[in-house]
Amino acid sequence: MNDQKFEAFYAEYYDKVFKYILKKTGNFHAAEDLTMDTFTACYKHFDRYDETKASLGTWVFTIASNKLKNHYRSDQTFAQLQDYSAVDDGMEDAVVEAQHLAELRDVLADALETLNEVQQQVIVLKYFKNKNSKEIAQITGLTSDNVRAIASRTVKKLKDYFDMRQIEY
């Protein structure tokens, strides 16, 4: 096992997992215990994590979700909440989706840094500022045809960046 890699993983996800569990349980001490149980399980199985099956975020939140389910099963106080499991599943899906979007945002930020200044400007204006090719041409001093060509090549470059890292978008 690579302890440094696990330490970086722990540092990145501990607070996120703790807040998720605290929100679910409403109990600080239970959240601490369940978060530690989650990371203990992660540590024991870290060598078996397969990045082709799920991102680290999805993996750790799945383990946290299972720890929560086990906690609720063992706590008779929550027996009546079994009827609301569909709501919990929806919330878990929302957390996993939010985590995935956060990861995509981070990867996109890294990918944009690989572009030259003109490529960055064209992509930001087109996809984040919703400018058309003619407007971008006026802003940048390029021709509309050149803007379209740069945008097309740059989008392909960004897709390749995501594909090379096996990131689903």
C-alpha cells in the first residue's frame, strides 16, 4: 500500500465525508465514528480500489453510504424510517452526482490550463460567456472562420484530455 497516496486521499475526502454523514445522522459523535469506520474500510481495501470502475469520490461515498445503512439497520430507533429508503437513495444519487460534477470541474480547470491563451479565450467566450463566432472575432481580432476552427480543434483537444484520463463527461 502506498501510505502517501492514502494520506492525500484522506486529506481530500475526510471533511466531505464527515459533513455528508453528519447531515444524514444529525449526530456529531455518530458522524465521527461512522467517518472513521468509512476510512478504516477504505484503508483496508485501498489496494483493491479500481479506478476503472469508479472515481475515488464515488468509491468513498459508496462506502460511507453503506456504513450509514448498517448504522440505521443496527439502530432500532430508525426502524420506522425503512419506508423512506427511496428518498435516501435519491439523496445518495444526488451526492454522488454532485461529487462527479465537482471532479469534472476540477479536471476541466486542469485541462484549460493546457491550452494556449487564444484557445482559452475562445473556449471561455464561446462556452462560458455564450458568445457566437462573430462576437468572439470582434473581441479577439480573429476572423469568424478562424474562431470556429480554433474552437473545433480545442474542443477535440479537451475531449482527448478527458479520454486520456478516462474521465466520463
